[in-house]
Amino acid sequence: MTRLPILKMVLAVIVLGAIQSVVLLQFDWFGDAASTAAGPIDTLMDVTIVLSSFIFAIVCVALGYALIKWRAKPGDEGDGLPIHGNTRLEIVWTIIPVIIVLALAGYSWAVLDDIEKTDSNALHVNAYAQQFAWTFGYPEDGNKWSEGELHVPVDRQVIFDLQAQDVIHSFWVPEWRIKKDAVPGLKTDVVVTPDKVGTYQLICAELCGIGHTTMRAKVVVESQADYDAWVKKQTTKVPELLLTTDQFKQEQLKKEEQSGGIEGSGVVEQ
Ligand SMILES: [Cu+2]
């Protein structure tokens, strides 16, 4: 058996991994950042990029070496060696990826946990998702209602209680980084602290039907004073229909909690 040129291969992995990391880190993957979650999430992405680059380099170097070193000579029509596996190698290449995946999972968990810590003065907003539109209820301001346009104050934590009216939708403002599904019969929320005044776009990120791509809403982040003035100007209140659906969901959730099961979840009768 030929001895592998381990040192050279390790060097090749380091060089290749470093080049790929540097190239990939040049891209602005997520665009502008406009919430306090953006920093930690972008760092998490960078760490993942660097790790993946080195793993990709290991694969490329091993593959490249094998291709060159053990290439069949011209005219060689013989079979390869009857190799049946290598227990030690298989244990190693299972344990190392498991450690990497668990470490990344732990890191992601910690980042998300930190982002989702709620403030006591957070503003609650209901985000109603339905095929194919977003509407918003402001329970702390007389349950005012806005269609297709969301307003929130800057530098204050906002908790969006997602209310799916029909099928699964997903709440995503790329500049805020956080994305979460709105699931009928399930209570989910998005915790975000916008830290930059501006106009953004809320995008439905879950294929929800024929009009999915049009399911967008304008997001306006403004000063608390501008926000207060805007809410005051709104005249419509959240329609009964949406409220009834809410109550139904609350009852359903309570029932589920009592029975301890998830029977009937996902089915919302209207
Ligand atoms: Cu949708």
C-alpha cells in the first residue's frame, strides 16, 4: 500500500480552504442589515462558510489525489482491488462530521435564543397571513388594522404574532434576517428589533399557492413619534372575521394543551 503524502495534502487543504473562504466572504449574501439580529446572524453565516470551505477542500484534495495517483494506465482493462471497507476509517468519518454538526447546532441555538429574548416593553403586532396578502393588527393601539403596509417604531423590540388564516405562509423581511412560518392552528411569533429607519419589504417565503410571489407588504420603520401619528390616523379596526379565527385558534390550542396531544392541529374550519 502506498503511503499518503499527508503533509502535502494538509497544506493543500489549508491553501484551498483559505482561498475559498476569502472568495466566498466577499459576497454580500443577505444585503442591507436593519435589525439587531443581523450582526449575530451574519457572523453565524460567515463561520458556516469558512467551515464548509475547509470541508469542501478536504473532499477536493482527497478526490484529486485519488484521480491522479490511481488513474488506470492506458490499456489496463483489469478490475480494481476487491476492497470491502475499513471500519476505523468509517468510524472516524462519522464521528468528526457529527461533532461539527452538533457544534454548529449548539452555536445556532445560542444565537437564536439570544435574539428571541423578549423585552418587557416590546410592541405586539398581529400579522395576519392569507392567500395572498398580509394585513396587520395593532392590539396596543385600539386594535387598528392596516392592509399591505406595516408600520413599526425603530429601536424598539416588536413581537409579531403570526396568524395564518388558511395555509402555511412565512414571514420574512430580509434586512431583519429573521424568517418564521405562520402555521394554521399553531402559535408562532417573530421577535425583532429594527434598528434602522427606512422602507423594506415583507415577503412570504413559503410557497402558498398560485399568487405566492405577489404576497408582499411594504414595511415602514420610523421614529416612535411618526409611528404614533400614523397609527392614530388609521381608521379601520381588525375585522371580526380575523378576530373570530384568532379566538378559534386560542380555543383549539387550549383544548390541545388539555388533552396533551396534537390531534386536529393544522385543520382550521372557517
Ligand atoms: Cu404566502
